[in-house]
Amino acid sequence: MRNESLTRNNKVGPTVGVVGGGQLAQMLAKAARERGIDLIVQTGLRSDPAVQYAKGLVLSDTSDINGTKELASKCSCLTFENEWIDVTSLSSLANDSSLFQPSLNSIKPLVDKLSQRKLLNDLNIPGPEWLPLACIKKKDLELPDGWAYPVMAKAGKGGYDGKGTRVINDANELKELFFSVDVSNWFLEKWISYQKELAIVVSRDTCGRINSYPLTETFQHKQVCDWVVAPANVSHSVLVTAYNVGASLLRELNYVGVLAIEFFYGDEGLLVNEIAPRTHNSAHFTIDACSSSQFDQQICIAAGLPAPPVKLVVPGAIMINLLGLRGKANSLDERLEKLKQINGAKLHWYSKDKVLPGRKLGHLTVPLLDLDPTSRINKATSILKKVRAIWPFFVPDIN
């Protein structure tokens, strides 16, 4: 571990620490710069995306508690890039309850998808019917009464972008899963037939004020987000229900910070799919399309500032993910230059050191200026077609 914190000149205000150095930390660092707030990251690689934008660096793996201890010694408040944290170890640093935003107590039920499911049950918030894989009897490996194949299997910890999920089509696949994973870390969900996948990002500051971004519709391929359109074209009752779920979770957990919720929407209504205690891919459009981005919200809240009001500054927006491609048919620079030529496009490139197939390398946001929802989605699909002609969407097989 090595401290590389830079000397601060005329330092005014709090210093925010971020455990993590990836693209989310990079966008937090950019938001901090715009606010004139110092930000230090803890990450294990000098080449990680956030490092060049941060005021300082603690060169240490994010799982190293000693590195986080050093980060805490230099900062007024710590926040997290993702939920892969050891709450028990970090608790030893939290002598002051305000050190972490969100607090460890509020994050604890959300770092594991199993505990998320239990929380939703306790709060009577609708989600897919589920059961722990450990509840399946080893001797017969049969689904419970009323269940049928296919079912979805998910890992409680460590899953993202399609990793840690499996579609189980029959008893043989269930048996294979049962004997190849740690059953205590997995659960099964009934298959959900949905019409739309939706997401909402909400925030709550230290004074209890809640902000909400527009409900978005997300489009996935192999459980990886391809593109997002905001706002989602759904009824007012769906919008209100999504907001109420978000506000209820924030208040119930006494959560201070940015929180994302993914939903399935279909014949069974609005069902919570997943909760992320952090900034989220579905709300990257807020950097260019809102008065205060999700990253600005998290920085302000972590710095103890009032969270600014949130509103769309354009009628809508499309956000398109750029993942690493196979082969080198066209040079990277050529592709990026073509993307920049799309009218209204804002390119966000994460500058990752390795351009690997399927890895998130950047995103593109384009404003949608039509007031009519149908016209907006038509325009969005037209823009998507242009982008994918330049930069196809590729997800490698992971199971």
C-alpha cells in the first residue's frame, strides 16, 4: 500500500473518499471537481479510470481494510463505488456514525441479494416469488409445489452484468447448479413474464430531503444493459408506485445517499428485481439531461451539502452503453470519432487500460427533444440504429 495523496492548495470544505476506482468513481470524481470538492480514491491500480480525475490516491485494493483506514484518515466522509464491501470489517472504522454515506447500517441489508429479498418481504414490497437454493431438498432436488420450469437462479453476492445468474430449464440443470455452487449463496426465483424492465434512481440527503430522477426503461441482452430511454412511457400510477417504493426504502433504512431500484413490469404489476446502494448505469443520462446528475447528488450528500433539486432539462434522453468488441475491423479512434459526429451526442469514455470484449468502456447520451412519448421512442430507436452500426453490442457467453 502506498499513499499518493496530492498536496492541496487553499483547501476549503470537506474531502470525500471513494472506495473504488472504476467508471462510477471516475464520474463521481468529475462531479466533485465541478463542485470544487476534493476527492480521494482507494484503488489497487494507478491506471484505473478515476485516478486521473481524483485529487489524491490511496494505492490499495478496495478490500484492504488498512487502505480504507488510511483513506478515512484523510477524508471527512467515505462513500462506495459498489456494494461489494465487508460491512463487519468496515464497522471497526465507523467510530463516528457520519463517516460513511450511506451508513453501514443502511447498506447492510442491500449488499446481498438474499438479504434484499428478505427486506422486501418484511416491508411487503412486491417482488418475484423466491426461495433459498438451500431449501431445495438434496435427496430429490424438486421444485416446490406451484413452481414450474424455467426458473431463474441468482447468486446472493458477486453477481453483476449477467454474472451470477442462470436460467434453469429442467431438473438436470437444477441438479448441476446445486452441486456446482455454494448453495448458501444462491436462490431461485419464479420466472417472470414482463412487458418492460424499468429503473428508478432516488436520493436522500442528511436533512431527509428526497429527490427522484425520471423512471427509465432499460433494454437488456444476456442480462447486460444495452440502452436506456428516459422518461419511461408508462402510466401515472406506475410512476407513483415506483417513487413510493424508492421513498419507502430510503426512509425505512434511514438511507442517506443515492439508491437505484430495478423493476419488472407486466401482468403482475410492478415487481422489484434488484436494489443497488449506489449510482447506477440506468441513470448515466442524468449527467447531460438533468439539472443535477446522480453523481452530483452523491457528492453533495457525502460532503454534507443540501442535495440540489432534480429535473430534466430536455424532454428526454437515450443512453447507450459501449462494450468491448471482438476483433479490430475498425480502429477504436475511428469508431469514437464517428460517434461524436452524431447530432447532439455526448460521449463519455472511461479510459480503461484494457479493452476487453464485453467490458463496459463508455457510454453515449443523446437528448430527445420530442414532447410526444411515441415520437421520443421512435427517435431513440433511430439513434440506437445509427450507434449500433458504428459500435455493435457484444456480450460474450459467461456461463
